[in-house]
Amino acid sequence: MHTCASPACRKSIQPGQRRRPGPDGQTICNPCYIRWHKAGRPADVPPPPEMSTGHARGLQRHAEAAARAEQARTLALVYSPEEIAAEMGLTVTTVNGYLRSRPEMAC
């Protein structure tokens, strides 16, 4: 069994899976070879894989939710969950969920 030489990958290449020669004759997996080939076969290892649009959107939504949760926690120092929900355009259940993620702020 071989391991892909790309530091961004390091996947195990099982017997029967396609192995390709990469930079400096290193053994790399087929997906890394395709990325390396499309990048013009640079002297170093293949570039890291691009993030899919769906994955990028998911990370963005997660960051937005974390920002809303932090805003709700800050408002909880002064306002009730009902007031926070009205201010932020959320349901009281969502606000309580944000506040429960930090027990010292739960209402």
C-alpha cells in the first residue's frame, strides 16, 4: 500500500487504485495527479483541491449563524429573549438555542 506524496492529501492508495508519477517521481493519487496536470505540472506538489461552491456556502452560513448567536448573547445582557427575537427577526426558540450554547447566559 502506498501513500499519496501530496501534503494536502496524504491518502492511502489501496492496491488496485490508480497511482501516478508526480513531481520528482513521487507517487500521487489520481485526483492529485489530475490537479497537478491541470496546474501545468509545476515543480512542486499539486495545488490543494478547490472548495466546492456548496461547501463554501455552508461555511458562510455557519459563520453568519455564529455571528447572530454572538449578537444574541450580547443583547441578552440587557434584553429578554422575546425582545431579542423581535429585534433580530428570529423566533424565541432560536434565540434560546443561541443562549443555551453558552450556559452562563441561558434564560
